[in-house]
Amino acid sequence: MFSRIRAAFVAALIALVGLAPAFALNIDPTKIIPARGYPGQTVQYYRATINFNDPRIASGVWFGTLPQNAYILSIDAQVVTAFNAGTTNTVTIGATAANANEIVASGITAGTPGIYHLTSAAGLGNAITNNTTYQTALNGAVPLYAKYAQTGTAATAGQVIVIVAFVKNDDL
């Protein structure tokens, strides 16, 4: 009897894990996401899982907020499942929903699985977080948006995990 209950529990757990990627960036656009910040000069991160079929992903989805004058150290990405649109498969990261490309302008080539360490992204350093044009969130913070652009035949698969590493400005 106990092994049947345990088997049923394991089966239910496996079924629920399979649903998690489908809701990765399903965030309420009216929700205010406060800037992440911990005391001291520590490296902090935002992690976002972006799927080809996330709601509003073609329009830019807000997934985090950087503190004003934060220093963006790096952008890392792992294309877990290749995006398979017919011609173009690009994921960008930015500070506005309309463009969503101010930080990672050329985009992550999401058509090939692998690890990408973006050391030359346009928004590294504090070029974006120190710019009043992008300081549109509470206390001058800068929102982070992800966007997936595709051309040709529409994608039926694709998932990328993006990590934004930054340090809050705690200069004395």
C-alpha cells in the first residue's frame, strides 16, 4: 500500500515539474517589481527562463529591476532548447518594453543550444543604469525586459535561461 502511495506521489511530482517551463515569464504586467538590493558590494543576480511561447514575449516582458547606478558585470545565457522559427531566433534584454535591446542589443542567437557569455553587450557597466532615460522604476531603478524576435515559420520550441549579474552602487 505504501509503495503505491509513494509511486502516485512521485508521478504527480514529475507531472508538475513538466508544467513549470510553460509559465516561466507569465508575469502580471501591472505588478511592481522592486529593485533587488542587499547591503554591501556583493554580486547579485537575476535569472529568467524565456520560452518561445511565453505570453507577450514578442512585445517585451518585465522580469526584474536593477537598482539605480548598478554595475552590470555580465550577461550569461544557456539555450536549453533551440528556438526553431524559420529564419531568425533572437532573444534580447533591455530597459524598455518597446525595444528590450538596450542591454543586449545584438541578441542571443537562440537557434543553437549552448552556453553564451556576453562580454561585449552594449549595456554592461553602468551605461544603462546611470542613464535617466531608463530610470523609470521606483527610486530611479531600471526595469529589465526580455524579448523574443522571430521571422519565417513560427517557432514551436525554444527555451533559454538568462543570468544578469550586477553589483548595487553602495559607494560611500
